[in-house]
Amino acid sequence: MRATMRILVLVLTLSILPLHSADEKHIVIYAPGTTFSLPVTDRDGREYVGLLECVEPLGTVSAHIDGTHWKLRYNDGESEFTADKNRAKVRGHEMDFPGNFLLEDSRGLVPLVSLGTLLPRILNTSVSFNPVSRRLFVGNVATHFTAQLSKTTPPRLVMNFTAPVNPTIATEPGRLRMSFTREPLVGPGTPTLTFDDKSIPSATYVENNGVAEVTVNGGAPLMASFSNDGRTITVAPVPQQPAAPAQAAAAASNGPATPAANAPKVVPTSAPHYYAVIDPSHGGDDRGVALSDALAEKDVTLALARRLRQEFESRGIPTLVLRDSDINVPLDERAAQANTAHATIYVSLHAASDGKGVRLYTALLPSGAENNGPFVAWDTAQTRALPISKAAAQNVAAEFQRRQLPIRTLQAPLRPLNNVTTAAIAVEVAPASGDIADLTQPAYQQNVASGIATAIAAMHNQLGGPP
Amino acid sequence: MIPRHLQIAVGILLLAVLGMGFYVGRIRGRAEQTEPAADARPVAPPAPGPTERVTLYIANDAGGILRAQAASIPLPSARQQRAEELLRALLDIYLGKDSPHPLAAGSDVRAVYLVDPGLVVIDLNAVFANAHRSGVLEEELTVTSIIQTLAANIPDILRVKFLVEGKERETLAGHADLSTMYDTIAVSQLVAQMQ
């Protein structure tokens, strides 16, 4: 019972926490139903990993020490290791492995490179291990992909995956990088794919420290869009946009201390401009609603925010996500960032376990609140933008109705909606069918994200976007 | 050599002690069995004054709505005490067995202050906020239920401010704003949407 609880806690912790920080050495283990990351430590110039931690999430495991002997039981098989020896008895068979077994504080450490030979015997299943990139695949869990250039105008690189993927996407001039931290992605036959096109001449696949990375090189800025429930990623050059979104956003913004209408307008030129700001609520030690024993609101909102950003960006809408990791951002700072970004719309994301479908909120402000002077009161900063916020909420509601998702629109005293100077809505997502598992379903998240993005993009002009 | 009569006396005394111990143990066991379960509801002091018909705005989680519900409760004439009694009646419902909007056991309103002109300050206890269920709608229902119940039954209440244990707090349970001063007219308009 205790072992089961420990495994459960370990699995949940590993699934909730970010897999690892980029600087530390890690091994990532992909198995049917779970992906987890473990730290790799150096001992005498050799990389080591805790053996119990490697197998604990995969079955029923127990371990105990008998003098210098460390005995491990995995499901129905026993293994015995001896401190400072490189020979072990696994399921009744003697086997050697490179480097000595270490016992440290009751933990059994094995050389990292030995996992490829030890784990198939211990787990009694096939294992594929790349010790250089520190990625280990248990059973048949690999996700493969193909990449094909479609010679349309503009050209598009269509990547089809054998399972849904949700990589972290970063763009820099002439390059779009997709990092797959959780997916058991396996590279193509050759690490570099070349295409006969100037806009997208090549793509490369590399894997390192537990992460697989696909970089698409382009002759122009690139963007990625998801389809087919996350099984297809299409990379294409960013459409040439007039500079209007940023300028319109700046002109439409009414940030605190913005000059009044009859005063000279000051349009900041150095700060980046975003059309949309997405605020995944909660984060860090603020978990938000405990949607289930294992699922916190903060994790659902972050996943949803990433999807929504992709949806916005695939429509050419520059987007800022206020937190892209599990960190706590104070409410005032969220509003301040949204105001500073001179966004045209602010979308706060929440999740709930009660009810069905989606609830949309706009700010609840005091009746008769006004902000007519050059300075805007913090608590009622939303006053001027409230009509457009309500219009945005109605548009999103109509889109959800079209998608036959239960929808309700309300005002709410929800921080920091009233501190945001631009159009601001909050979207609270409840399960579609009443089953909490809906909230983590890629298809449901995608439907919600796509609905929001479609509705907001459709009211570009009304919100102050380019014609 | 201990005299025989002393041995008998000591024996009788030992038997008496054991018997008393057994008896006390049984008495204590019975007392624990018959002790009533701790009542989580706030202790309601007797409210002086005639019984009056009031309207309570009761949150209902099932539909995410507020319902106006008539009730007869004894109300004193002083405005501040009336406010306290109204909130007590509301909390009795929320802490009751078949609560439509359950609050955590031990949730209570520490004090209500009426500050002229038209400002009510409601001081919640720590349990009320710390153990409140988190969620935009759940928290909104609690806040609007309290504000609307006061505004509907006590004239000239214009604004409401919440404190927790006498101190300002940013949100009730992560969502509903407690840092702001609520405008009762705006809340009434919202309540109309929530019915």
C-alpha cells in the first residue's frame, strides 16, 4: 500500500512538475502511459542514475539492503546488486555491466550506460536507450514523424506525427525551433532534411539531455500551426502584415498615465507590442482550484495558454503569454504587464471542476465609474474598455455556441480584470461532459483555444486591429 | 509476617479500586457516546426584537445561481445588529446539512461595521476564507450572496468592503476580489444576471 502511494506520488509529481531545468543532466524515460525525468549524477568521472527511481513508476517495486547487498524486486522478478561490484544477479542470471554499483544513503546507483543492458532484464521487456542524448524508450512507445514540403504559395512544411505532440516553440530570425520534452519523438533516417525551396531550405533533428529538437530553417520569419488533434504541425512563413496591429494596439490602449485625448499622443517605439496577451491564471505555489487529487488549475491554464498562443499566432496575431512555466506572477504584475504590452485584448484563463462547458467573464466595476482625467485609477482601469470587453465576450460566446459548447457569460469581481486598460475577458473552462478528464483532453483544449482565437480574430477591426 | 486481617483489608481495597476504575471507564464511554457532535455553525446569540420577513439571496451551486428566498428571523432595530443577524441567518443555511452552497465548518463572520455614509465592512474569520472552495463562480456566489442580502434588507447601503481577521486580503480563495470596495448597485445588476 505504502509502495503504491509512493509510486503514485512520484508519478504525479513527475507529471505535474516541469520535466527538468535545462542546465542539469537528466535522463528521460518514455514508457507506455508515462514519461518521467530523473537527475543524472557524476561519480568518478562516470554518469550514474538511481536504479529504483528508474523502475518505480513502471511497476510494483520494493528494495532493501542486506549488508553490502542491495535487493530489488520488480513485479515478479528479483535482482541483487553488490556495492562496488560490476556484477549483478538479475532474475536468476549473472550479468556484468560497465562500472561499479554504488550504495549511497540506501540508494542504489548504477552507471547510466548500463541501463541499456540492465533494464531489459529487470523489466522483462524491450528497451531502447541512447546514452548520448539520455533518452530511454520502454516498449514500443516511439513517436515518428514525416516532413514534406508543400509547394504552395507561400510554401508550407507539413510534419505528420504518429501521436499527438505539443512541443515548446521558439522563433528567432530565420529559424523555428520545436522542443519535444515529453514526447518519445524519434528522428528521421538522416538528421538533416533538405527541401528545394528558398523559404524553407532545411530542417534538422537533434536530441540532447533528454530533449528532442526539430529546427526548421527559413529564409523569412516562420510560424507553426497545429491541426489534426496535435498530430500535424504546419510551418510556413509569417504572412506579411502591415504594421497596423501594433500601432492600432498602441493607439487603442489607455494605460495608466496615458495622456488624455486632447493631449499629444505618446506612442512608445521601443517596447514590444502584442495584439493579444494571454494570462494563464495561478502558477507556482498558487495552484488554483484542485480539480482532482492530481490535477491543479494552474496546469490546465498553462496548457490551454500554449494552445491559445499557437492558435493566435497561426492567425498572424502577435501574442504574449504572461507565464510560460510554473511560476507565480502577482495579480498586479499581470495587469501591469498587459498594460505595458499595449495589447488590444487580454485573455485570462481559468479552469473549474463544477458545471459544464465554458464561462466567460468581464469585469465587475462600480456603477458610474469614470476615468476621464490623464491618470487612470488602478481599481477601475477597465472602465473605458468595458464595452469592447463585453463585445469580445459576446463574440467568443457566439463562437462557442456555434461549436455546441455550453456557454455562460457573466460579470465577475475577478482580479485583475478591473486593472487592465484594454479589452479584457476571463475564460473559465469546465469539463465538457462533467468528467474532469475532459480538461486535459487535447481535443477539448484545442476546441476551446480555437474558439477563442477564431472569435477574437473575427473582431480584429472592432478591437482596433488593422483593416 | 503480615497479619491475616491486613491481607484481607488490602485485598478488599484493591478490588474496590479495580471496580471503581471499571465503573469510571464505562461512565466515560457512555458520556462520549451520548455527547452531541460538534456544531460547526456559529453560535447564535439570542436576537432581541420582533420577527421580521426578510429576503435572503441564497447561492445554489447546482445551477450556479442566486435565489431570493423569504425568511422570518428576529431582527433588532439597530442597523448594525440587523446586518449581523442577516448574515447569521445566511451562514446557518450555508453551514447546514443540505446546504446548496456549502461553506467550510467553522466559517463565520467576526463582525460587521456600518460606517456612514453607506459603507459596510464585513470581517470574515480565517476559516471562512482559507477553507473556501476555490473557483471563479463559487467565490462570486458567496460574495454576491452576502452583499445582496445586506443591500436588500438594510436601506442605504452603498458600498461593501471585506476583511479577513481584520486585515485586507487580495482574493477570497484565489479569484473573487476582496481588495476592492463593492458597489451595491453594480452587484444588484449582476445578481439579476445570476438569478
